[in-house]
Amino acid sequence: MTGRQPEQYGGPGEPGEFGGPADPVVQPVPAAVSARVDAADSTLQNPKWAVVALGSNLGNRLETIQGAVDALEDTPGVRVKAVSPVYETDPWGVPEGSQPAYLNAVVLLRTTLPPGSLLERGHAIEDAFLRVRTERWGARTIDVDIVAYEGVVSDDPELTLPHPHAHERAFVLVPWYDIDPQALLPGRGTVADLLAAVDREGVRPRLDVELRLPE
């Protein structure tokens, strides 16, 4: 561990990354909470599994990612089933040192939304957190990417499934493997095999912080 100040949740309206007094370390999810989440699936008709990657490198990164998780859970037809540990990574696709580091996480969903509607919801969450899209690979408050949707394979330019770069991004594969070691990326193989083929050196676990699974 380094001497960095632990990242904490800020209070409402606080822009600073370390603005809140709350303890960022969250206890394991109680069995009763998990049971309620499972029971909620009864409200979904023929739900599908989806994998969503979240990343942030501006503002209070942890608070924003938690807000995105909560917003997904608040979406009709969506249940958040698992949240990964948090990792810190250097920006991808830009010159070294040109942007702040990212916090990254992956969530597993059960949803009755079709892929296009889930994408629209992801964009709405990004807009709510003032995501700016003026520059490719630019810094952002939040990135909500659909990595995979059940076994769907599509080359639709609006939503390519699975995500065309997921198989080569350790910051997606590492947290995904943490919550689903048996996961399969359609058309690419198992996440375990894909992870063995990429460089994961820059994917640094943030053991001082943890995302909450929505109740």
C-alpha cells in the first residue's frame, strides 16, 4: 500500500474527491440483502444477464461510480446482482501522464431491457453525471459500457456486442473475473483464458475502498 489518502464518499453536492467523512470500507453484503435481490427477480419476466463496465477519472470517482451502480438498480427492469472490487488503472489510449488515473469496476445485471434500451439508460446515467464527449479517449466523470448481453453477438455500429475491445482490456477482465470466474465473452472465449493473455500489471487493486451492492 502507498501513502495515498483513502478515497471516500463525499456528501451531496461536494465536488472534492475526498470531501466526505464516511468510512469507505463497506461490510460484506448480508445474506438477507442478497436474498431480497434474488427475490426481486420474480418481478422480471424472462430476464437476461448483462455485464456493464464502469470507469471514472474526474471528480469524486468512487462516489460517481457508486451513483451509477445505484442508478442502474433504480432502473425499471434492471437488477444489480453483483459488483466487483474496485481497481485503479492508467488511462487507456492516451499519452502517459496526460490524464488522471481511473477507478474501474464491473457489475452483473439481470434485465428485461433489450440491449438498445440498456444502452440508452447507460447514456442517461452518463449525462446525469455530466459526462462530456468532445474528445475520443478523453477524461470523463463516468463511463458506462455494456460489455456483454447474454449470448448476443452484433456488429451494429450503435452497440457492438460484445464490446469490441473487452477481450484486450485487463481493467475489464480482471474485475469481471473476480465476480464471475466462469464467465464467457461471446465469440472470444472464457474470461479466464483472455485474462491470461493480457498484461494486467497496470490494474491496481484499491483495497481501501468498496462499492455497495444496492439493497
